[in-house]
Amino acid sequence: MPSLEDVLPPGRVVRDPAILVAYQHDQEHAPWSEPAALVRPINTDEVAVAIAWANATGTPVVPRGAGTGLSGGANAVPGSVVLCVEQMNRILEIDPVERLAVVQPGVLNEQLRAAAAEVGLWYPPDPSSREMCSLGGNVATNAGGLCCVRYGVTRDYVLALEVVTGAGQVLRLGSRTAKNAVGYHLTGLFVGSEGTLGVVTEITLRLRQGQPPLTTIIGAFESTAMAASAAVATMRADGVNVEICELMDEATFTAVDALMPLELPDEVASLVLLQVTEEAAAAQAVAALEAAGALWAHRSESPQESALLIEARRRAFEAVSRLGTVTTEDVCVPVGQVGPVLTEIESIATTHGVPIATVAHVGDGNLHPMLIDDGSLSQATVRAVFDAILAVAVAAGGTVTGEHGVGLLKRDAAIGQLGDAVVELNSQVKSVFDPNHIMNPGKIAVRAMPQEALI
């Protein structure tokens, strides 16, 4: 049997341990193994060759983008080949008439946003890691971000994909048209599949007209539950169409304050940040926050101040990560359950003695509690708290992930949430595209094949 080096051009295969160490896992602290090799293709044909070789040799393939994931989805498994698309990083086309872009998977989210802005267009999905995360990874996890409350998530913008399935077949799914009612929605099936069906090699994305100037409103509250309730009430108020509706608890904005001083009064326990476009909406949002019990509410007085306030929210993970090893949750609950679930999370933190800093996309019920280990906690304790939060979210009618993906970290919880019948259907779907189950084994909510037993 020929080696990977035999079937791919020189330089595509890397086995140097000093290089492999940087490709073993993503940003989450889930188990990983040293891969057997790293493959960095530059086009679709090379991806297809690598996957054909993996099928012939029974080698697991772990697709990887920029490695910014937070669920262990890109973590290498024993004997695997990590297939990284970072060198497939070209913007192939921006069409201002059709309002679409065609990109390779290694293009960074912020690169597309900047290129679209040059022709007066905008790509809304905006993960906090948008300057570092790749669009291929965004597609793999159906990434969201702060703008989701009004503009939707990655799946809402994917018009078409080129993929190499786990069987090595190159497919083009979807179309460039605004409407397409032909056949099953296989394009949508690949969005959020976390590399378990195949590798995305080209993405056609819908763009929007450029975003108008925004005003940021910030409100301070004496409790997280009160802040959540006020955010929901303000978002539902007549005439307030929010672009962003966010929350930071005291632990989070205290960490952010150390990174970029906010100079907040001591009595503040939680902050709500809203963004609106209309002048009247800004005044109504301030009034609604005050009516809901805000200690104070303030609207930005310049575009610079508005951007600074949102930057404080975007840098939350960076700020909290300075306090210790962070394990990040990503649960999503009905919007009306945000306040009660945040209260339960605070109770879990107190009971187990684990510091938790929480940010939330209140507008769509997506919560990101960040568990902080300063080196004094056992992994069993951190895992117990992590699982307890997942259980609270599901019990509230929610889900174990809103935008980070299942990966390795939440596989068992996802299986529990979906139930045996749905997991079996997921497994059958995977087998259609990846008959030998070589693609990202051990991840997402599918039934393990015998060859995955040791993963």
C-alpha cells in the first residue's frame, strides 16, 4: 500500500512531532492523542486523494480549520490523520449583484467581512473569535455570534457547498440562487456536521447590504436574574428592534475591567448590552431598562464609544482566560428561561465551589458559562459542574449546544438529549456519506462503530 507521501505532492504531509503538537487539539480541554500525520491540502483534488487513501487504509481523518473550536471537535484520535484546510484560504468571488461570496474553507470570518465591506456588503455571523476562526469551521459547527438574535446563524447564509464525503466522493450541493426547492436539503445537513460526513472544500455564502450605524445601550443591575428579565422585557418592548442583546455577569465584567477598564460602580452585579439602529429605539431601550429596575442605563454618545462597549463584550473569553484554565459551556434555552437557568448556574457554582463567569446572548437564549480552574480543582469536579449545567439546560427545554458544536466534550450529553431512535438515524445518515466511519470518529451524537470502541 502506498504511503500518504506517495499519493500527495511533496510538502503536503507533515510528520515532524514539533509541528504536530500544534495540531493535536482545539481550544477546549477535552482528551486528545498525537496524530500519525498532518495533511495540509491546497485544493479539492488533494482532499479527495487523502480521504481515498484513508478509506483504503482504515485511517481515521480529523478535519481541522483554524483550531479555535471550543468542544474538542478537532481533537486528534489515536492513529489519525489531521486534515487541515488552512492553506485553502482564498476568497474566490464576491458578487455584488447576487450578493454572495464564494470562499475556500480556510478563509477567516473577519477576512470575508472586510472584503464584503469594500463593496458595501456585510456577512453577519460574527463569533467572538471572528478575527481567528475560519469559515470552514463556522460551517462545521453552524457558528453564530452576537448578531444572531436578528440576523441568524451560519446555516442561514450558506447557499451552496462543495464537499468531499467520507467515501471520497466530490459533491456540489445547493445553488447560487436565492430560492432552491430541488430535493433534500443536503447543504443544510452538512452545516453543523462537524466534519463527521466529509470535508467542506468550497462555500457559497449569502451577503447582506451593509449594516447601518449602531447605538449601544448599557444597563447595570444588582442581580443577574434581574438583568436577564430586563433584557427580555426591553427586547420585547414596542419599537425596540435590537441588533444585539447581551449580558455579562459580575465575574465576567470584573475580568474585562482588568483588561480594559470600564470604571463601573461597585454595586453593579450584571450588565446588559443592547445595540439598535434607530434613534427612537435607543431612547425607548434606555427607558425600558430603567423601568425594569436598572441601577442606571446609558446610551453611547459616539460610534467610538459604541464600538468600545461591544469590544468589552467580545473580549470576555480572553479576559476570563487570564484567571485560569477555562472550560466553556454553550447551552441554549428558551429565552424566557434565561433568568431562572442563570440563577441555577450560580447555585451550582456555589455548591461545588467552582468559579463561573457567564456571558449570554440573551436575545436567543444562548448562554456561555465559563468554568475557571486556578489549578486547585480536580478534573472530576469541573466535569461534574459541566454536566450539571448541561442537565439544567435540557431540563429547561433547551439544548446542550447552541453554536460551539457537540465535538468530543458533549457527545454523551447530546446522545442523552436526542434519545436512542434519533441517534440511530444520525448514525444511518453518517453511514451514507461515510460508510467506513473514518471521518472525525468519536465526535457528535452517533452510534460508535466497532472500530471506534477505543476512541
